[in-house]
Amino acid sequence: MTPSLDEIMEATFGIKNRPSSDCGPSGSDRATERGYTLVALLALMSIMALLLIAATPSIRHQTQRSLENEAISRGEEVAEAIRQFVHAHSGQLPTSIDQLLEGNPVGAKNVQILRPSAARDPLSSSGEWKLISPTDPALIRFQTAVTVYAGGQPPQTRDQMIGQKFQLRVTNVLDTGSEESAPGGEDDSMGSSGPFIGVASRSRRASIITYYGIERHDKWIFTPLFR
């Protein structure tokens, strides 16, 4: 049963309204009690508003964390789809996300290797992944960051064909330079239109989750090279 306003006021502030049938209180007493009730109600509403304001950053924080976890999950699905595509096409890289969605030819039909939901970047408003070509400097920077994160040990791919065909070299792995601050906003450039070996988010915001020690969305690169 839902408590009445008088019951809430009594439990919260110790204010109890006497029923109007009592003979004791005069009209002015009842008006005073109603005034106390109104003040108590306003105070309760103020407390609730303050609690809501205090909880807002936590809700926003949790929402971003959830989106980042989803972005990592989808990005790694794209990396796996690239790996499968390369094997099915004699070492050729895909040139568009659509090719991954179409799947690999098996017999008389194509077998799906990428779910439509994974083809969308949850961190950017456009939903489009930025395509990373094998010669993109961002790929070298990511490999350097992963190497430093691993204590100076260069990352090795579990796929021998991928590793041999698209091997990268990292120099000066202990000298990573100054880290750029996250400018916010999104990268609206077209990105690579040719063969790509990985994808990255278009969001240039600072992250809550660290991915291989990296705290900026567009610096996370999802590629079969380091899986």
C-alpha cells in the first residue's frame, strides 16, 4: 500500500498532522501545520534533486564504460573477420566493410563472417569505423604502444600467414614521446579507401577503459596482426 503524504512527513521529519475532526486545534493551528508540511515537502524535494544530481556523473560514467566494452567487442569481431577474409582470398585484404558483411565464398554461397551490428562503431555518431591501411602510421604507433605495454616484447600474431605477410617493425619502443591529449569530437575524414588491415573508432575522446594501456578511442586499433 502506498504511504500517504502525512505518513512520509512523519517518517522523514517527525511532523504529524492531526485529523481535522480533533476538537483541539484552531483554524490558525491547522494552517500552521499545513505550512510545516509544505516546508517539509519542499525540503524533501530538494534532497531528492541533490541526490539525482550527484548520481548523474556516475550514470554517465557507466554508460560510457558500457559503450567502450561494446566497441572493443565489435572491433575484435572485425579483426577476426579480416583474418578469415585474408585466408579465403589468397592473402588479399578487404577494401570495404561491405566485403566482410558479404562473407566468404563457400561452395555456391557466401558464409557470413561479420555480424551487421559489429560493422558499426558504437562510440561515434556516424557509426562508421575508420579503415586502417597496412601503411598507416597509426598502425606503427599502436604496435609501439602494445610493445611498451607488454614490457618491450613485440606482439606476435597467432596467425602465421598474417604475421609473415604483413609484418611490421618497431624501433625505439622505449621512446614513445609525449602522449597527445584527447581533443574530443570525431574524425570525419574519409580514411583509407583501399585495402585495410584493421579498424579504429572515429571518436577522439578520452576513454574510461584502457586498451593495451591506451586511453583514447581513436588510438585503439583492432587488427588480426596482434591477436
